[in-house]
Amino acid sequence: MAKKENVLIVALACSQCGRYNYYTRKNRQKVRAKLAFRKYCRWCRKHTEHKEV
């Protein structure tokens, strides 16, 4: 498991409406790029891309 100082909690915002819908953990040493997932947005009522803020 990664050390606590290497793990960040990041917010994922919807690319359509901009709301913060999800939070996740990211290992700073292994993942350099910003995270992006296709997840469900309950305000847009569809699956959209959620990017790290």
C-alpha cells in the first residue's frame, strides 16, 4: 500500500455541468496525468466524462 503522504483525495467534476459528483484517491508517484472517467451525472441524467479538478 502507498504511504499516506503519496495519496491525494481528488474531486471529479462533470465536464458538461461542472458539478463535483465523485471523489477518489490518487497515488502521486504512479499517476502523473489528471484522471478522467466516464461516470453517471445525476444532474445531467446521463454518463459523461468526469475529470480531476
